[in-house]
Amino acid sequence: MVISTFIRQYRWKLLFVLLMVVVLTSLAVRWWLGPMVVTQTVLKRDFVQSVVASGHVETPHRVDIGAQMTGTVVRIPVSEGQSVQAGATLIELESAELQAAERQAHAAVLQAQAHLRQLREVQAPVAEQAQRQAMVNLDNAQSALHRNQELFDKNFIGAAALEDSRKAVELADAQLRSSQKQVETVRPTGSDYALAETAVVQAQANVEAAHARTRYAVISAPVDGTLIGRSVEVGDVVQPGKVLMMLSPDGSTQMVVEIDEKNLRLLSLGQKALVSADAYPKQRFPAELVYINPGVNAQTGAVKVKLDVPAPPKFLKQDMTVSVDIEVARQPNAVVISSNALHDADSAAPWVLRLQDGRARRHPVRLGLRSAGFAEVVDGLSAGDLVIPASAGITAGARVRATASTD
């Protein structure tokens, strides 16, 4: 009766005291067992070390398109970004004067050919006929001289007549030699014939030169490719030496990437990589490291490398920004932990806090490959061990309680 009365009188105080005992007991247990921390489980899996960098798309060379003559642009049948085939017309210049010069050159060829034909069909036969006539005249003059000599010997004619006969023979002989020379010059081995043939060849060369100048008025694509630059419009007066268009040839495509020099020791030719364009991040495609610049950029501390893309996707375009993941090493069945569990990771003696018997125990580790926020543990841990992230703020030796582990 007395106890019951006491309880009714002091029940609220008793409840408060009981609550305080429970709270103090709970705090004591938590203090004894340590704080709750999220641990990480040490994994065992294939581990790939990679070097990640960004760069841009570039073909091995670009073709600058320009004019070979001064002229006015009359037509541009292509636009920037368009794919063109070798021989496709890119720019047309005013060519009326050039075409007139080409027609004039053709006319000169016809004239030279006509002169050569005239030499063969007219002058050569006439020269040969003149030679035959000169031979006949010489024979006649020689016969007359022979007769006059006999008459002179018989005193039928005087010396003056005989001298005239001799002069007639000399004249006929000179005319024969002249006609023979004329025949020689008009024959295929003669000088006049050679000059006529040379005139034909020269006229034909002038036609080719005029035709070449006319072709200069049409600027064509030298190779298959894509136009990536244009700085000319219809009506512009262009001159030789000025770049009017830029062509990116089809074929081999490369990624040009700047790699931090601290990763240079990890790189070697032939390493495989995965590439993704910033515009299409989910569409990755393979590449291969084919070039490492022997020098380091003193300003940026980076090394330029190039990767070949054997099968570039259709969406890939010149100068497009890309992200490159180069595989530099691979370790099967490696013991792997997250890098955020490491202490003094870059020192000669890295260590981790391992959960053991309810306490955070300091364990030295030896590291191997490191990449993408993970590190290979060569010695010091086993798969399944629980480690405490460095960000948890736990000191070595402290009691801790683990919550659900995360990888």
C-alpha cells in the first residue's frame, strides 16, 4: 500500500530517471563500440589502368584550295561541310578571254598544218619539176656548147659565140644546183620541212598552254573529302597564293590528344583506346596509339600523341572534341580498393584503415596499377576485407561499427 502510494506520487520522476538510465546506457554502449561508419569492401576483379585525356579529330593532312590565276569568281557549286569527290568543281572563274585565246591557238595550229601540207603537196612537186627542167636546160646548153665548139674549130663561128655558149652552160649548171637545193629543203629531211613541222609542234604546244590556262578557271577537288573551310564568294576577284577553301581528305582519321607528361612512362605505341565524341558521349569507338611526340610542351607540360581510328563513325567530323581512354596496363584477378580509402597514397609507404575486431587498424599496403579512382593492392589486403574511407575522420585504433558496405 505504501509502495503503491509512493509510485503514484513519484511516477513522473521515476519515468524520467528510468529514461535517463536508458539514454546513458545507450551512450555508454555507443561510446564503447565506437561510431557507425560506412566501410568499403576490398574486391577481386580484372583491373585495367588507363590514361584519360581530351583532344580533337584531325586528318593526317589538309588540302588548301586556291587559284592559279587572277580572275573573278562566277560560280561556287559547293558549300562548307559538303562531301565532294575528286574532280568535282569547287569554284569557277570568268573564262571568256581564255576561251578566245584557246580558239586562236587552235587556228594557229590549223594554219601551221596547212603550211606543212602546202610544202608537201605544192612546193615539193614544183621544186622537183624545176629541178628536172634545170637538168634539161643544162643538157641543152652542153649540147649547144659542143656544137659551137665544133663550129669554132672549123672557123664557122667566132670566139664570142663560143664564149656565150660556155656562159649558158655555167648558168644552166647554177640553176640546176639551185633547184637541187630547193628540192632538198622541201623534202622531209630538209630545213624548210623541219621548220614547218616545228611550227606545227609549237602551235600545238600553244594550244595545250591555252587549254591549261582555261582549265585554271575551273578549280576542282584534288581528292575525295569534306570542305571544312571557305573564304570566297561569287563576284570576288581572287589571286594566286590566297587560300579560298580547305579540304579534309577522306581516309585515315586521327585523334590528337595532349597527355600530362607524368603519364609519359605509361605510354607505348600500339596501345588500344576507346574514344567518345563530346557530342555523342554514349557512342564509343576503338582507336590505337600510333605516335608519341618526342618533345614536351614547356608551357603546358603536356605531350602530344596521335591515335588512328580504323573505322571512324559517320558522325565524326574534323576538329570535333573527343575524350580518349588509353589502356596502358591490365591485371587479371587483381585485389582492388577505392582510392579514397588510401592514406599517403603518393608516398613510399601508403596505408589504409582496416576494420578488424571492431577497431580501425592501420595496415600498410603496396600498390600496383592505379586508374579511374581505384588502385590495385599488391600486398597488405585480401578480397573481402573492409576498409574505412579516409574522409570518415577515424583514427587508427578507434572502435567503430560498420554499416552496409559499399564498393
